[in-house]
Amino acid sequence: MRTEVISLETIKGLKRSCYCGELRAENIGQEVVLMGWVQKKRNLGGLVFVDLRDRGGICQIVFDTDVDKEAFEKAEKLGSEYVIAVKGEVRERQSKNPNMPTGDVEVFANELRLLNKSETPPIYIKDDDDVSEALRLKYRYLDLRKPKMQRNLMLRQQVTNIVRRYLTEQNFCEIETPFLVKPTPEGARDYLVPSRVNEGKFYALPQSPQLLKQLLMVSGMDRYFQIVKCFRDEDLRADRQPEFTQIDTEMSFVEAEDVMTIMEKMVQEIFKETINVDIELPLPRMTYAEAMDRYGSDKPDTRFGYEFVNITDLVEGCGFKVFADCAEKGKSVRGINVEGMAEKFPRKQISHLEDCAKTYKAKGLAWMKITEEGVTSPIAKFFSEEDLNAIVERMNGKVGDLLLFVADKDAIVYDALGQVRLAVAEKLGILEEKKNQFNFLWVTEFPLFEEDEENGRYVAKHHPFTSPLDEDIDRLDTDEKDTLRAKAYDIVLNGYEVGGGSVRISDSEVQKKMFAALGLSEEEAYNKFGFLLDAFKYGAPPHAGMAFGLDRLVMLLAGVDNIREVIAFPKNQNAICPMTNAPAPAEDAQLEELSIKVDIKEEN
Amino acid sequence: MRTEVISLETIKGLKRSCYCGELRAENIGQEVVLMGWVQKKRNLGGLVFVDLRDRGGICQIVFDTDVDKEAFEKAEKLGSEYVIAVKGEVRERQSKNPNMPTGDVEVFANELRLLNKSETPPIYIKDDDDVSEALRLKYRYLDLRKPKMQRNLMLRQQVTNIVRRYLTEQNFCEIETPFLVKPTPEGARDYLVPSRVNEGKFYALPQSPQLLKQLLMVSGMDRYFQIVKCFRDEDLRADRQPEFTQIDTEMSFVEAEDVMTIMEKMVQEIFKETINVDIELPLPRMTYAEAMDRYGSDKPDTRFGYEFVNITDLVEGCGFKVFADCAEKGKSVRGINVEGMAEKFPRKQISHLEDCAKTYKAKGLAWMKITEEGVTSPIAKFFSEEDLNAIVERMNGKVGDLLLFVADKDAIVYDALGQVRLAVAEKLGILEEKKNQFNFLWVTEFPLFEEDEENGRYVAKHHPFTSPLDEDIDRLDTDEKDTLRAKAYDIVLNGYEVGGGSVRISDSEVQKKMFAALGLSEEEAYNKFGFLLDAFKYGAPPHAGMAFGLDRLVMLLAGVDNIREVIAFPKNQNAICPMTNAPAPAEDAQLEELSIKVDIKEEN
């Protein structure tokens, strides 16, 4: 602990003239005032060299005992991360440093003011410091001094500026919707907020402004957007946060086509202006059915092949029981051909891939290598040569190829083989090699419903306000629910879903049918969404919308693999802020004011 | 309730070509596609006239049975607020309507598609509908169809766009700070959010991002801003909302002067670009002490005079006991001169003013009218002629003037006479007359502390991170707390505080002294603000900032008298959303998941 009281020198009368990182050869001869943090200090005889850092970069400052003895003596006592103001003249540097943007120049100081001292910081202020994330988050205010973190935050602002400019030009109006909204009874992942004034009642923090933006369409606001925080109290995975930011949009008098056209143009502008990458429009499109069939994923990474091949029909009645059983029971057998890479996958590597498949519930991973001598595989002996040849032919197998198969229910095959496909690409260095390639894809015609495995009911795949395809709408009240398709679209980038949306239902009768299909009685539907149904009575326009995950988009633009790298003060995976220790216990008096009580149940 | 299922016509293939309100004489001859709501419909022989409304305005559509019988017959059945798409040709209007921007033209329809029907709406969609606010809020989605409400929302966006552009040009970086933060133990007005993952613990919704933006300064981010929602669970007055929006800024390496210069320029740009009003810079300034002395308010409306005059020294020992007592007991007697307006205030009016004074805790309101015959006043008889003359002279009284006086403790005199001053201006129509005059004012040198009347302790007038004036800093640990001044500044417009800020303490030792002055032990201070004190150990730059209330700013720009008019979905004065009925009871299962229980105490 520091005990002395520092006598700080005021900055009165000194005005910063530019950022440290801005100085170049053309500034030689100018007098400048810089303010920032001491990155490094060296004493060399009668000279003190200081690397001074601010948001703009780093510049070398020289204090010469012959020029200003007082400044020199003060400079000698500087420590790391001291905050100083320096006045001096820009001069040509004797030993130029080509690795620094300011490496041609240095500032010869004639005045130094100490603005604050610093203890030795617990983490290094440099990009390649490999300290634990826990420590980085605890001292986030120091972590954010790192140039890469500052670049990420500035990139984030650049993206939101482009989005706002573009959407404003397109006649969208940014409208703030409330954060204190009505809890949805099914909203298992709502954050609740007790109301003091209305005892025993709760607001919820919005999981998205979905209903409110639809009401804005009913109000005629036409084209709405908002860059807005949303909240979801769910188990946190690597790329989730309790609060996240959405670029949220909604339009009236449009169809899916219009939304996709406007939004892909926005994406194009973002990529061009931030990282100078040209995205060709229109973006490729693929139906959900095709994406699942070819990649086993509704967010396929299309930067590489290894597409799925269905061999179910070929293995009916074959000698390999696992495959034959699947073919018989309406399950499927699918494979991928890792072309020319058989040698890169010795047994041990294949066993890692099999572990990956098993993590995603497959019972195993079958493989075949095609060699000059024919098919090498532990399961080869179960097949007739004819069957083997047919499989190899279907898989387009050539010498040197590795074939990988999963046999199971479709859902498991998709998941497990899809993950194996990614693991193969990772292992082969394809993801690293193509990290600067940006493959966008629209995935369309999502299923309207999906089965909730826990209770066997159908739930909305997107949300209950999504419109079915016109040709499917008449089957809303039949039992063919799993075949219904939605006017929903996701935008996928390199295997990540970066946005999604849909045409909404704008007819209250269709909306009621939709609620009924989801198993809600009229009363339940009205209790939950009565205000929407009411609004739809008074002239709702056709409307559609879309939301982007800003955190993930910026993460991909920044080329980092974790959204916490692009968020100033994120929570950790336990939803805790290690810097402030939020959340924290509340005082009894506070809880009493709110008419609630903590009630922790003992573990069973 | 509507029971039939409407068969909607799709908009497929029809694309809106422009807004209704955009059509002018130069569009004559063009084919257009309009989509919007039926404002009004009239049948005239073989013609149907429809006023069609969208976000852009209103335009007349004509359906002629001779042109397109099918469209005509559909048009005949249209009702108010039906949603339609119309294709047709722009023609010159026969009977022009100079009151409508589109009054020179009309659209001759050759195609009509019904997009949605409407029941009779519960409120009229017109600006001058004088229905109750309760009904307007319940049907907000209809209320927002009113042109004035849409204008307000678009004005709001225009303001945020200007702010973002201006601050970005000034090198500010917009950085999102979290909404789920640590509760401050003293934060009596925090909204709490129970954590599911961290049982028994709570986040708070931020009352402002104060500490986080200061940490961003410690991190070197230099110039931060954010347009951000803040939350305060307080009793709601006419112009308060549980959630409100702030333009929040913070800068490093600056003094108060720099913040004020940058921010007043922003205000100038906002007023010029939105309502074309020129604001002259630099804005006038006044210390807090002067503002209180002259207007009894730290947010004086300087559009009119009636400034306070202190007559305490004149009434010492005078015959009017109320005045004399005050002079004796260290209280004060102050008056205003309502020049030339004596006749506008008969006794009954003065009695209304007295009621106003009493509302603000004054015991009464003394008055004198100056007539040709001398001073008319119920209290005139208590004064010697000499005393009366001295008072009149000090008040600069002339024939026809009305003098009003309050005698009490300073705080009460300021409050009560200040409100009387406003009531006088209101009564005289000055506020209405000057509603397009915008008087800005910086109020500076606020007191650092104020006494908390409930417990007699000192609390921070702004917040505990505000720096004292340099010349007052040494007296932090003396008992002269009520004389200490802060480096704090408010920006005032026509009697409203529209923003405020301060230079912050950036030295942890000074910050500790400040906490001590507020009666916090070292341990308490550390428990509450340890992360800030820690951060200050590692090189905090001098920094200062400011926040504007966006809602109020837009309200003043829009010329309305209630912030709910510039918020899409506000809460009412009971913190309830009448449209969705938020807040609402939560399900037991939800509360159990959150480890809390509702616990309503019986009223005593």
C-alpha cells in the first residue's frame, strides 16, 4: 500500500497537442505536448529515455541533463505506468526503429509534469502477456491498456458507427425500447427485477425487443433499428454472456427478400470499411434442409469441403451390422471424404476424432483408408468387395483418401459427423490457413417447429411470431408440424451464426393458430401476449426483421476467438465480474424495501 | 372481437416506391406504389377518396369506378386504419389543399391490395386528440401513429446521430459498459437483479456508469462516451422515469474548462441542426452562489428577470415582527419586483402565489403594490415611512410595480420565492411567449457537500468522486465542510438542468480523504469502492466528465412539457406500463430458481 500523499502537478495551462503514436518525420521541429503512461525507462549517462504510451501508440521521449536539469532529475525517478505530461521538440531519431510507427522521431523534452504515480502493476501492459484470463478480468482497467484491447474497442465503435450510418441512410429510425418489461411466463431464462413500488411484482430484462419492435411496426414506424443490450440467464458457454448486444432491426411492407438484400449490403459495408475485405453480393443461399444434408449443420463453415455423403441405401443388408441396422431402422449412415489426407491421420488421431464423435452422442466413428492395395479399415472385413467398391465410388474415394462414417439417428449423425468435420479441418490447419477468408451464407426455410425432447411438445424453432411459408400455412393445425417450414433466415459466417430473422405473422387469426399449435389455450395465449393480439386487431402491416449478434460479429472482424476480447467489462463463465465482484449479497433493508427474501434451498 | 379469418393479399411483387407524404407537383405523371393506413374515406358518386397515411405523411388516393371497377369496389369497403397497398399514377389535384404538403396532387389508383383490416380504434389517430394519457399509454402502438409522436421519435434519433457524429469527430470512443453491476450498499434506489447461478446474490442495474467510465480513463481510453440507459427506483415525478437515457462522457488529461468547451459546442450543433436555432458561444456562466443569490435556484430560468433582492439588512429591528425576527436569527428576507404588473395581480391572484410559496414551506408571502398614492400593502402599517422608502428604493420600485417577499431560512426563501418567481412568469404568459427562446447557462462551483437533513451527516452534492476546488482541497478534513466547493458544473436550459458533470478525484489519497469526510471508515470505503481505490494505485490520469439527460433535452427541443412524449414506451407515474401490464407477478418456479421469495410486509 502506498502511504505518502503525492503532490501532483496540475496540468493547468498544458494542453495535449496530439497522441504519442501520431508523430512522424514530418513533425520534426514542432513543439508538442504529450500525456500518457511510462511504458519503459532507460538511463544512459546524462540521458533518460522514456517510451510514452497513450491510446494512439508509443513514442520515445528523451530527457537530457544538459537541456533541462530539473526535467532530467524528475525523469530519472519515473517508474512503469507513471502518468506524465511532457513538453518538447520533435527531433529526428539517431538510431531509428523501423518496428515502431513513430520510430523515425523522438521528443526532446524541456518540461515534465508528474500527473500520477503507479505501483508495480500486477499484469504486464503488452499484447503478448500470457497471464491468466482470471487475472486479466480482475485488473481489467490495466488489461484494457493493451493496444490490442484498445483496438478491439475502437473496432467495435467503428462497426456501430457504420451500422448507424447505413441504416439511417436506409430510412431506419433508431428507437429505444424499455429494459424493464413484462416477464414472459415461459421465460425460464428471464432476469427478473423486483419492483419496489408494486410490491410482489417483477419486471424482466428483455431477452430481445421482439414484441416491442413488432408493436412499433403496428404503430407505423416502418423501419426500426436499435443497437441494444439483451439479457439471458442461461448457462454460459465460451461465447455467451449474461448480457449481449444486438443490432436489432424490423421493417414493414417487406418480404424476406427485402430484408436479406438490405442486410447483406450492410454486412458488405462493415467488412469493407473496417478490415478492407470485399464481400461479393448477393451472398450464397442454402435451405436448412440442404445445409443439414451437406454439412450436418445449420451454420456450416463453407470455407472447406468434406461434405456429407449419404450411403444409407448402399449399406442396407450389408454384413456390417451397425450400418445395416441403421439403414433398416430409418436411421442413416453418412460419411465424409478427407481427400488425400489418410496419412495425416494415424490410428491415434482417428481415435481423437472418434472421441469427438462420441462427445456428440455417436456410438463410434467408422473409418476407411484407401491405399494402393485397396481399402484399409477395421470394418472392411464385414463388407463384400462389391459393397466396398460401391461405398468408395459413392464417396468419390481415391488412393490416399480417408473416409469417416457415422451411423445413427439423423440428428446425431449431423451433429457428430459435423463436429468431426470441423475437428479434421482444425487438425489439418485449414481453419488457421483460411482465417482471413470470410464465407457468408444465408440459410433459409428453417423448420417452423422443433420437438422439445423433455416433454415431447412442439416449440417454435425461432419464436412463436415467425410466419410459416405461404404454402405451409394451411397445415398449421394438422399433425404434420415437423414438416412445416418458416419464413426464417440466418446469416452464417465461417461456421458462426452472426444473425437471424424472419417474416412475422401479422394476422391475429394466424397468430392465434400458431399459439394453438404450440399447445397454448386461448386464455394462456392472451395472458402472455394479449397486447400483441390486441394490437393486431387495429391494422398490423406485413413486417419482417432481423438481428445480428454484435459481440460475435466484432469478434470475427477482430480475428479473436472469444467475445470477451471485444467487451470492455465482461462477466466470467460463472456470470461474475472478477473486478467488482458482482453479483454481491444485498442488505436486508434493501430486500425488505423490495418485498423479497433470499430463500436458498438445501441441495438434495 | 373479429371472428372471420381475413384472406390477406400478399404484397409479392409490389414494392413501395415512396412515402405518401413525399409526393409533390413534380411527381405528376409518375406511377407510384404506396402502402399505409386509411386515415379517412369518402364516397362521392363513382369515386372513392382515401387519405392514406404512413410515416412520411398523408396523400389523397382516388379510386374511379370507370378506371378500375375491382379496385373501386374494394375501396368502397375500406374502413379506418385498414392497411392497404395502392398502385397508381400521380395526377394534379382538381381542388388543391394548401394545408397539406401533398395537397397539389392525388394518386389515381389502378390496383388496390388489402393488407390488413382494423376494428374501430379506441383512440383517434390525430395530433389534437385529447384523450386521457392512461388510454394513450394503454394503446401506445396506436398513439405512436400520431404524426407528432412519430416526429418526436425521429427528432430523438436525429439528436443521437448528431451527438455520435460530433463526439466521434472529437475522438471519443463509444464503449458499452455493463448493465448487471455490483449493488452499492448505499444505493437505496438501486434496482436489484437476483442471480440464478450465484444463489442469494444480486446484481444492480446502474444508476449511471460513473465508476466504470472512470476505470476506462484509468485504462487509457482517454475520451469515452455512451448513450445509455440508467435506472433509478425512485418516486416518480412528472418528468422522471424508472429508466432514462444519458449521454454520458468522460475525458482524460483535461480540466473543467475543456469539458465545458467541447460540450457546449455539441449543444450548439444539436440546436442548429434539429430546430435551426443559433446558440451563441461561449455560454454564459454563473457560480452556484450567484445563481442562488439572484434566482434562488441552481437551475435558473434566465429568460426573464424578477431577480432576488436581499433586504435583510433593511428590516433589522423594523416594526414588522416576521421580518425583524428573521433578520435577527440569521435568516433572510428577499423580494422580487414584478415590474409594472401590480394590476395583473388582484388579491386573489396574490393568494394563489402565496399558496405556491407555502407549498415550498414558506410561512407566507408578503406583498406591496406601488401606486401613485404610495405603497399599498397589508403590512405597510408595520413600517415607518423611512423603512418603506428604503425597501422600495432597494427593490428599485416604481409606480405600478408589485413587490413580493419571503422571509425565512435561506433554503426556504430560495425555494419558495424561486417558485413564486416562476409562477408569476407563468401567470403573465412569459413562459409561453418565450417558448422559442433558449437560454443556456453554466452553473459552476457547486458545494462539495450538502447536509443530509435526516441524519445530520454530510453527503456528496454530486457524488463522492467529485474533486474539490484546488484552493479548498486542504480543508477536506476540517469541519468547514459546508464551505467547500466542487469542480462541478451543470448546464441549464430555461430552468431545466439538462446536464452536469465534474472533474473527478484521480488520486487515491484524496479519494480516501473524501470517503473519510463522508463518514466512511477505511474498511467501509474499501468494501464499497475497493476496485476504484485499487485502480487509482496504478496510474490514474486526471479526468473529468459530464452527462446529459437525453429525454429532457429532446423534450425541450420538441417543445413538449413531459418526457413521456419523447419516449416510445414509457412507464406511468406508478412505474407501470399500461400496455403490457409490467411489472407482473412471477411464477413460483421462477422465483425458486432464483432463490428468492416474495415477502410482503403488512402495513403498520
